[in-house]
Amino acid sequence: MLTATGLSCVRGERRLFAGLDLAVGPGEWLHVQGENGAGKTSLLRILATLSPPAEGEVRWQGEPVTVLAEDYRRAMLFLGHHGAVKEELTPLENLTLAAQLDGTTLDEANALSALMRFGLRGREDLAVRFLSAGQKRRVLLARLAVRKATLWILDEPFTALDVKAVDMLSGLIESHLAAGGMAILTSHQSMPLPNGRILSL
Amino acid sequence: MNAVLAIIRRDLLLAMRRKSEVLTALFFFIIVASLFPLGIGPESALLRTIAPGVIWVSALLATMLGLARLFAPDHADGTLEQMVLSPTPLGLLVTGKIAAHWITTGLPLVLLAPVLGIQFDLDVGALGVLVVALLLGTPLLSLIGAIGAALTLGVRGGGVLVSLLVLPLYVPALIFGAGAVESHISGLGAGGHLSLLAALLALAVFFAPWATTAALRISLE
Amino acid sequence: MSNRLISWFKYASPQSFYPLAGRMIPWFWALTAVFGVIGLWVSFFVAPTDFQQGEGYRIIFIHVPAAWMSMFLYVVMATWAGLGLALNTRLSGMMAQAIAPTGALMAFLSLWTGALWGKPMWGAWWVWDARLTSALILFFLYIGFIALQAAIDDARRADKAGAILALVGVVNVPIIYFSVKWWNTLHQGSTINLAKAPSMATTMLWGMLLMALAFWMYSIAVALTRVRAIILEREAHTEWVKDLNEVKA
């Protein structure tokens, strides 16, 4: 369970939000909405411990995330605006290296099957540079499928995806929630998923 | 530890796919060092005197070239965020990246230096001291340089700024590195210089990754 | 004890420090004038003419205090910067930022006066003397700090990045100083030393100390003035700044 109390965020001289409380339990997801510049990404980065809040605290299973540190980071997966996909490497290399960075190992068979599931069959040995924007995002989604994390924090995961990929991602999130996972995401689209709550900034 | 090896392997793989960058720094090193005799004249006694300094300054400049690309690509494509969020401590991953930087920019300089030394008419003993000094000194350059690269990450005019920050800090490495070869040539023995260089390296291995990590976290906030 | 702690933190906030600094500045200017006048009188009229170097040596009354200050100020700046990183106080970063230009000025002054002194003594404007070379590198370190802070738009980030650079610099300053000295002895540098003028008279020492005090007071006065300007600039959006008389006017 992720809880946050009294969060506030200051960017430059502007206060983006203050006194923000939120809680996400197993099987639940939170849809963060707001206009451009309302602080959606800033909130997600605070929840992911990438930047410290100006005030307030984030707790995971009752413990402050600053105390848990790597235990929290192991349980959490963050996908930001930038995909953390290396243009010069192939989808397969990207996937296995990301897994090693996460402190786990991923054998080639599992990585390949995840890539196939996201429609990247035959592209696994091509440098990501040669893929389209949508295909690049699909490489990222494959990472969601192979990484075992309880909490997903996704910033605009539907950007640059075609209808088919949007469905695939929705399905992925749905099964993640059904298995007791949690998700926090920003998106301009409305999402037909159960157990969702909306947080407007 | 696995993640550290993975990041070294990844950076080496990336360097292999972008060979031109590694080779550019190398040729820069060779060209800069080769310009000095053209500017000064071919008299071999004079060249022998300036050789250690010229080769070391060229090595400093060649290392500087690669610094801007040490963290910038990872910063631009979000990999740096994932490194911060990795369960492996960021300091270890940063050490891995610095090691990979040294293997791709520092080590080739060490291997090429004897060729340049021959151009400057150094004898075999001096060449040996030059290689050992560079072997101790170039990791030091990568370690100190990483701090500058992390501080200027995503900053306006970062590429030029990094040289302003890092070059003054390179002074001790230059003095002891070039000094080792000089004192060997003048018959005083290079031992003192080399042990000081090694001491500096030991100090930097402890402190530089820590400072680099702190700087990286600040640049991501 | 707890009372004292609270008042310390009270003055660590820019809002309380701003008027306090305003009250302190005139005093430091007055002390600068007092020490400066006495120091200059001692160094020009009381200190004897050096039998070896004539009247030209009198530039050390500016040169040596400037060189001392350039080193002290770097340590002071790094201390503020380190405090800012450790305690996350806003004022510390502003103090470090306010001290840097004065430190750079002192380093430059010590280089310039060193050159003026070197011409009659060594017959050259610049000699690769260990002290001069270290001062030059210290000047570069100041310039790097100022350039880094200027290049980062977000003031808090600029403070933190500058703090790390200042701390790295402060670890390196002794190493650089030692390495330059080592380099100098290896290359048989000049044996005449600025600060160790042969048989320095007591009055000369007094002159230098008084001038050093004047430089101290000047640096504090200027740094406080500058930190007031930085506070106004960074807190321009807050109510208390808008309520200030000098801002309303």
C-alpha cells in the first residue's frame, strides 16, 4: 500500500500543488489528471523518489520510502517520458540489460516471448534506431511484462501507441491489478479499468 | 555487482556501435601531440625535453573530449533515471560507467603513448615510465572528469563549462605524471612521482564516485 | 541551550537575515576604514625601507593580505556550501554565492600585485613561482564556481551543484598547492619569496596584519551587501519582500 500525506511541490518560484494526500491499495489504480504544467510528472517523480517533495512524506507499506530505499525501488517500476531505451542496441539487448540493471536476470527465451507478445517479432535483432516511435514504446511495454514489480508508476504510457497497442497495455494493467498489483498513471485518455480513482491536480 | 558488470558491458557495447567517437578522441590525441614539433622545430634534444608535458597535456584534452558524452546520452533517454531507481546503489553503477569510460578513452591513450614517445625521441626506459604514469594517471582523469560531467549535466553550454571546471583539478595529475618521465630522464628516478600519482588515484577512487553520484542526483531533481 | 538553537535557525532564514545584515553592514564598513587607514599609515610611513628591495617592496602590504584572503574565502565559501548541503538551509547557498566574486577579486588582486612586484624584483611580470601558480589555479577554481552557478537557472540546483564543486575544490586546493611546490623545486624555481622578505621588521608584520584585518572587514561588508541583493532577487515573489520600504519606494 502506497500512501502520501501533505505533499507539496515547488518548481522554481511556483508552487505546483500543496497539502496533497493519496493512497493506493492492492488491486487499485490512480489516474492523475490535470492540465499541462499542473505538476503531474512532478508528482510521479516524487512518488518514484526521483525528486524529494518540498513538504510531506511518501510511505510504502507504512514505512517512509526514504528509509526503505532499495527495498522500495525493488518493488516499484517507473516509466517516464523518456523510455530509457538505447537507440544503438536491439530490443533484445535493451530488455536484458534493463533487467540486469534492475538486479534480476532475464533469459533470452523469456525476453523473446515478451517481445513477440508486443508484436516485435522479427525486430528483436534490429537496432532500436530503425524502429518507429510506436514500436519503441512497445519495447518499453515488454519491460512491464517481464519485470516483477508491485507498484507501477507510468507517465503517459499511451503516448504514440496505436489502438491495438493501447488495448494490449490496458490488458496488461488489468491483469497486473487483478494479481494484487497497484498502478499510478497519467494519461489524457479516459481508462475503462475497474477499481480506479481520479486525482485532479 | 552483477548490475555493475552489466553497465560496463553495456557501455562497451555502445562504444563498439559508435566507434567513430572513440576513434575521434584517439586521433585528436595523436594530432595535437604531433602539432607541437611542427610549431617548435625538429631539434631532438628540445623535443625530448617537452615530450612528457606535451603527451600529458594532449591526454588531458583527449579525455576532456569524451566527458560531455559520459552521462549526457543516459540523461537524455531516461536511462539515468532507471539507474537511480535501480536496487543497486547508484555509486556502484557510476563507478562502472567511469570504468567503461576509462576503457574506451584512457586505455587506448596508454597503448598509443609509446608511439608518440618515439616521435619525440624518448628512449625505451622513458617510454616505460610514460606508460606506467599514464596507466595510473588516466583513470584519475576519468574519475575527476566524471564529477565535472555530472555537475554540468543538462546545463547551458555544458561542454565548454566542463573544461573550465575540470582542467584546474587536473593540475596535480599533470605535474606528477609528466614529472615522473622528466625525473626519469634526468636520472632522479620516477618512484616518488609514481607513488604520489598512485596515492591520488586511491583518493579519487574513494571520493570521486561519491561526489559524482551526489551531482547526478541534483541534476535529476 | 534550546533557546539559542531556535534563534540561530531564526537568523538562518533569509527573511530575518535580511534586516540583520542591513544593520551590520555600516559597522563593517567603519571597521574597514579604521583598519585600512591605520594599516596604510603603518605600511607607508612607519615600516622602514627595505635595505635590499627599496620602496618597491611595499606592495606586499596589499599582496600578502589579498593572497591570504583569497585562500581563506575559498574555505569560508566551501564551509557555507557544505552547511547548505548538509542542513538544506537556503541562506547558506546564498552566502556561498555572495562570497565567490570577492574571493575571485582577491585572487586576481594577489596575481596582479604579484606581477607588479615581480617586475622590479625578478625583472619579469610573470614568474612560475609556486605561490603565484597556486594563486592562478585558485583563481580558475573561483571562475569555475561562478560560471557553474551562472549557467544553472534553478537557484536551488545552482546552490547544490556549486556546493559540490566547492567541496571538491577545497579537497583539491592543498593537493594542488603541494603538487605545484613539488613541481617548482624540481625545476629549480626562484629562491626569493614574497612573504619571506629577508629580515622582516616587526612594523612590516604589523602593517600586514592591519591590512589583512581591513581586507577581512571589507570582504564581510561586501559579501553581506551582495547577499542582501541575492535575497531580494530570489525572494522577489514573497509578501515580506513586497512589504519592504525600499522595495515599495
